[in-house]
Amino acid sequence: MAARIGRLVAAYVGAGADTGDARQRRGHEIVNFVSLATVVSNTGFALMFLALGPRTYAPLIVALLVFSAVWALTPLLHRFGTLAAGTYLWATAMAGDAIYAIVAGKASGLHYFLLAGPATIVMVLGSRRVLLVGFYFAMMLLVFCGVELFVPPKSPFMALPDAMARTIFLASVCISAVFNLLAALYTFRRAEDYQDAFEAEHARSEKLLLNLMPAPIAARMKQGEVIADSHAEVTILFADIVGFTGRAARMPAPRLVAFLNRIFLEFDRLAERHGLEKIKTIGDAYMVAGGLPDPKPGQAALVADMALEMIAVTQRLSRDFGEEVSVRIGIHSGPAVAGVIGERKQFYDVWGDTVNVAARMEQHGEPGMIQVTREAVQAIGGGHRFTPRGLLDVKGKGPMEVFALAGRAATAAAPGAAAPGAGAPAAA
């Protein structure tokens, strides 16, 4: 029985509300709910007077039942426009409450139901239709004052005992207060839901933004600042998966993406652990920078540490995958420009000769080797071992002296000690 009543209520509340956008549908459902609550309350009064004396209270019973039927038709008015049903409900409610006061006498307090009207008006129309809300409110207040000023306390149409009049008065006031309470609860609940949704969406947006760029850069962008920074000293690392083109040709797409994702997730963890800035991935190439967005001492050494651990990670993944996974890594240190450009698909990027040379170091390297320039050796310092590899003819730069990063030094150099590249490079 309860389930059947619940279905009937849901069907009535949803009647005619399946048009327009979500906000409009919600407004229609609220109007339907208010009309249903009014019909139920009104009919309850009618049944009470019917039980007390059908002949004595016949005028009021007829008025109550007539307006119950009138308000039950409210959902049919949605087809005539967004505000049609609400206007119909509020206009007939004003008329009905005024007629009840005339039939039963204003001492019955039945016109106090008018005081529940403004809360439901705001609940349905919201705060943007200020003039319309003000008009409805003024009309309801006008009707209420008219009843108070011109309707006699005692009814000329039927005899309503004083005790009954007081009881009805209290019931009218209490039910009106309940309507206002429900309207306030609904309105604030909706506001809290919107606030929760806004905060959740803001958190998702913040997380997405921080995935695209460093937190200090994101904070500056939110202030409307153009991001364009010159850095005197950064260390750039490029890593490229050896033989990836062949794998891409023979692997199914889901397996290929999973393969690449597994490797780059491991690299992401290394970058985060060392406090380095992942710049981007380009196909199967992975780019990391040390010394930006904020320069910190020892960043070049951290890039070297990450490079060594990347080699170790690929060796471990080779065992996991059951096939060889190898990377070429190139590192160079020098000045660079970093910033954010464009309006769509923005991300933090780095440009300059330092980036190009680091890419060349990777391209001309060998599988499983970390090839670095003399500038990178000097920036990394004495805590690592290097093997000279001679001169490399780099496009746009000419011959450059390059080295292979062989590992960490057995004893780290003291702060301020000369780097191996400052004179002759340290041999492995």
C-alpha cells in the first residue's frame, strides 16, 4: 500500500515536468509538490468538517472540496509555459484562502495559509526574478490585509463555535509554519548541494591544472599573469624508448598504451620523488627538467640520480615484461625559457638551446646509456662518475665534448668542491 501511494505521489509530482532543462523541470516538480501538499491539507480539513457535521459546516466543506479539485489540476498547466502552473496555483490559492475566511469568518485563521505563499514563491522562482517574486508577494500580502480589515470575525454563512475557531486558527498557523520550514529546508539543502558540487568540481579542476603545470605556475595563472620566465641554469633530461616504433607496429593498441603507461608511470614516480618537474611526453619520449620553475641547489645532481634510476627501472621492467626494455637518455645544462602559451590545451613548456642539445644527446646516444654534455657534468658536480666519449658533432652546435654518466661516486664531493668537468672529466 505504501509503495503504491509512493508511486502515485511520484507520478503526480512528475506530471508535466518532463520538458525544458533541469532547472525548469525542478521548478515544475516543486509546483506540483506544493499543489499536492495543498490538496492533501485542504481535503483533510474538508473531511474533518464532514465528520463534525456535514450540515453545519456544509458551506466550508463545499468550498474546501471545490478548491481541492481546482488545485489538483495544477500539473496540467505546465504545457502553457514555464510560469503558467505556478501562477495558476498562487492565484487560486489567494482566492481560495480569501473565500475560506469569508465563509468561516476571519477568526478561523484560514487566511493565514497565505503567509506560506512567499516562501514557496522564492523556492520555485529563485532569487533572480525579483520583480515577479515581489509582485506575487505584494498580491498575497494585499489579500491577507484585505481579509484582516474587511472580513468579519464571525461567519454569516454558518455557526462556527469559538473553540472550533481557535482550533482551526492554531492549525492554520502551524501548517503555514510547517510549509515555510519545508521551503527553507529545501532551499538551503539545494544551496548546500550546489556548494558541495561546486567544491568537488573546483577540486577536480585544481587537480587537473596541477597535473598540467607546477603549483606556483598554476597560482600565477589564476591571477591572470602571463607565464614567461628566463632561467639562467636548468638541467634538461630526455629519455626515449629504444625500438618503440617496431613495438607500435606489432602490438595491439590497448597493449601498446598499457606498455607505455607502465613505463611512464614509473618515471613519474621518480620525478616526484626527486622533486623534479616532468615537462611532457612526446610519443615515446619523456622530458624532465631540474631547476624550474624555482631554482634549487643540487637540481642537476638530482636529474643525474633520476637518470640512473630510470635505467634500473627499465631493467626491472624487462624482467616483468619478458622482453628487453631499454632507453636512451640525454642530459644538458644551461639557460632556458619556460612558460605557458595559447588558450586551449595549455601546459608548462621549456624552450631554448639547452632543450635542443639535451634532445640531441638522447638521439645520438646508445641503448642503456646516459649521455651528457660537459656543461651537464659541471652542473651535476663531483657526486657522480663520468666516462669521456670524445667529440660529438651536434647539429647547430658543431663538435661538443660528451660523456657517459657511469654512476654515483663512491664518496660524494663536499659542497663547493670542483666538479669533475671543471678540469679533466672523471673516468669510470
